[in-house]
Amino acid sequence: MKNPRPLAATFAATVVVTLAVTTMSSPAHAAEDVYTPPATVSGAPGAILKQAPGTYAFDNLGLNKADATVTKVQYVSTGARGAKTAVTGTVIVPKAAWTKGGERPIISLSPGTQGLNDKCAPSKLIETARLYDGNWLKQFYDAGYAVAMTDYEGLGTPGTHPYANNIALGQNALDVVRAAQNLGYSKTAPVFLQGFSEGGGATAGALELAPTYAPELKIKGGHATAPTVDLGAVARNIEHSAYQTFMLFAVKMLDVTYPELGIRALTNEAGQKLLDGADTAYGCLPESLPSGWLDTKTLTKEGKTITSYLSRADIASRLSQLKLGSKKIGVPFKVTSSWADDVIPNSTVKQASKDWCAKGSKISYSTLFAPTHVASGYEGSGQAVGFFNDIVAGKAFASNCGWIF
């Protein structure tokens, strides 16, 4: 008679998988209700506040949908001012079997800039294939990875999205993985983090914070393209470009994150408040760019630029606290940036990589040849799935810290 233990083990594993899928496919709320937080947010970071069935579509009509268990989730995270807050996101688990060995990894995908309006929440945009990060999300899905994608604080839920606040958004990116685990996903499965632009900053911020903020997560690696490592430098770079709208996003973030700075009282020579433009609820990219550009031109036409406000000593000090590169990253981290990036200065990403290396991090940095910031997202982020596949396959990671010039 054969030993019955393998059969028992198989049964136990089946029960665990069944419980996970059942939990993730038995929501207690309607989809839109997920975006309404409770009056008081309580619980540990990653605790589930609400969940509902979600949609991950490959076309604008939402007809061609992923063969996956898709769950919208509202979870507890830490906000820009350090208090508990409700954040929404999406957990996507392909139904196809994982074939690369071991447990199916989960990727924390931090989306790039979408806008400040609640309709720009990534969990809403993927319902009609309007999330530009959907190009690499599809690669992760096709490769069999599970994905936990945060909407970030203030996108979808009430309140202001703390644009490019690498600390707050990094916490959101870590907590969405915890949320997936609280929905039933394996707590021992490998975790990867990936992001482009604002999402790259969130990814790098999460990797810096992980050892103290989420030490229990089994993080195996990260990938970031054009991360917002230095928001002050970004502002100086786009002051007179088509991307000036992002400066208003940053002003709003500073107002919400550091109210003691008195951002709301700042005016130009004509008496117009700096937040007059930033308080406008723009649409999602790219429609928000022209309206924000016009508001920025109006605010600065009297001669004082927005960067002149941001260079004020106390404001500059706060911006410097959000800079990346001051902490060691303990897992393989691949960073890419284009020499011709017209939003995120290539020099700042390269310097952050050098700073991480100086802290003892294992960094692989490479310069892209994409002609613009947007193009760098497609070139760089498109490489992420291959990088993660290599780690899963046990291939050695080659750091090039000694060759970043």
C-alpha cells in the first residue's frame, strides 16, 4: 500500500488554494462602494476595509477581460501625514497555473502619474484599458504573475493625492501586498515591486522603507524606470514645458503633507494664490496637461516662477526629505532612465543609483535611448518582466555599482 501522506498534503494544499480564491471572489460590497471609506479608519496596515469584484479589461469597451480573479479592495495604509488612511487598489490573480516553479510571485505595481481627479484611480482605468501602465501590467499577467496595484492615497477615495510623495506612496505600495495577503494570497510567496515615473518613485521609496515598515514581506527584487527621486529637480526641469501641470500637483502635495508651510497663503505679485490652479480638479492624463499649463502660465505671468516658491528654505528642506538614495536597498534593484528624459532629469536618477550603491545596495543601472519621458516608460518598464523571470529562475544578479558614471 502506498504512503497516504502525499495525498493528504495535496488535499491540504488544494484547501489552501480554494480558500484563497473563495475569499478573493466573495466580496461584501458593491464596486463603487469600495471607494467610500469609513468615518474612522482603524486596523493594522494592509487590513481589509472593503472588497468587491473588479474588472481587468484589454479593450476600451471592457468586452475582452482577463481570465483572472480580480478584486477591488479598500485597505488600511499610512497617509502622507503619518495617520491611518483608507486606500483602494486592485488584486489580480491569473486562473492559469503558475509554471515557473515554486509559489506564484506577486508584483506590487505602482502606477505612474494619472492625475488628481478621483476618476483617475488606476482600479477604475483598467476597467476600460485606459491605464498606460496597462502595457506592462499585461506582460505580468501573460507571464502568470499575480499583481497587487495600489490607487494611492486620495485617488478614488476622498482627499488629496500626495503626488510624488515617495514616502507615503511607498507605504501604499507595500500595504497593498499586505492587503492581498489578507484576502488570502500566500504570505510566503515571493514579492516584487515595479513602477514608472511617479510609480518608480513609489517603488524605490517602498524598497527603502521595507526593512522597517514591512519587514515580513518576502521581497525578492524591484524595477523602476525614471523614478521621481528628486521632486525639486523635476520642478526646475519642467518649469516652462508642457508638463508644468505636474508642478501644480506637487504644490498641492506640499500643502496637504506639510500644512505648516503655509502654502495656501502664497500669492504672486498680482495677489493670485498659488493654489488657485492646484485646487482645480483636472481630468486624467493627457487631458489635464493643457488646462494645468494655462493655470501655471496665469500664476507666473507676473514674473515669479513656481520654482522660486519651492526654493524657499523651509519648502526646499521638506522637498529634500522626500529625496531618494539615503537608505540601503536590500534586494536586487534594476533602475533605468533615458538620457533624453524631458521630465525626470537623467542625472538625478543616476545620482540616486550611486547613492544607493554607496549605502551597500545591489543596483543595476542602465541608461535608455528612448527620446522622451513617455517613451522611456515603454522601453524601460517593458524590461521588468524579464528581470523578474531571471530572479525566479535563480539567475545571478549582476550589480554594476562600480561602473555608473
